[in-house]
Amino acid sequence: MVPYKDTGSFELVLVIMNRLVDNRSPWATQITPERVHQMSLSGLNNPFNRYALPLHPALELIHWLQKESLFADSIRCERCDADCHLGVQEKAIDGYVWRCKNRHEISIRRHSFFSRSHMHLQDIINFVIAYAEDQTLWKCSQAAGIGYGTTAVHWGIFCRDLFIEYYMRNIRDMKLSGQVKVNESLFGRRTK
């Protein structure tokens, strides 16, 4: 018996695979666990990458955040103006702090998006990604593993403020060309 060779179905598979790559399907960007630290921010579109990154040791996550310019690469001590290096601090939430030669300690989150937060880095990353995917606040809090209460509400407000700031800086003054269609809206209930 001769195996059936259908060149049309093979070409169809090639078209589907090319479409996946061209449309940047999240599953087309899966990164092996050994190379997760080399991933860019756009690689977080893939749920596999999103949950593989936080499973790495804290120091690797910190280095990845530094590579993506979300953490400072270096910092100078505000007291003695000396260069600081990363040091282990068990009492810190992330396990690491900036430490100068005079043993002054500065949070690694200083001057970053994560400053003044008492949540783990992994939880913040999961919350922001879920929020950017237009999930409900309930689902964002579940993705981050935090309670659905004031913490989730405050982080939701913070993320919304960031989107507003981005709009004000980059999109507000953009001039559009062409026609704009406005559809009618029906509101089902009376609002106060």
C-alpha cells in the first residue's frame, strides 16, 4: 500500500503555520525555560512564558527586570554618594537590596514602577498583564493571588492612571484622517 501524499493539505499546514507566526500568536513565541531570562516584554504574551518567568529564582527575575529597564542597573547611595551593589537581605520582600560600602541599604524597587508596593514582583507582573488583557478586576486579583479588595482596586486605579498618562503623551495629539462612524447607543438602565 502506497502512503497517501496530499500536497494540498501540506500547503494548508504551511499556510496555517505562517499565519500563526505572522499574526504573532502567543504560542508561536514560546521560549524554553533555559532562555526565559533572554525574553523581551513582548514574550509575555505567551501564557507559558508569563508563568515560567516568575518560577525562576528571584535574582534571575531581578536581572530580567533590569534588562528590560524596569529596575535600575546601578544606583548611588543617597547618604554617602558611593556606588551600590546588589546584596542579599532576607528581611526584604524580594530578598535583595542595594548596599553601599558603608552598609547603607536601599530597596531594589527604588525609582521604579514597583516602588512603595508590598506585593511580590511576580504578583504585580501577573496583575498588570491580566489588567492589560482587559480582564475584570476580580480575574486580575485571582491571577495575582491577591484579595479582591482595596489592594486590587488601588492597583487597578494605578494601571488606569498609567494608561491615561500614555494616552496624554502619545495619542491625544495624533491627527486622524478619513471618516469616523458614530453608532447609536442604548443604555438599558437609568444612571444617577
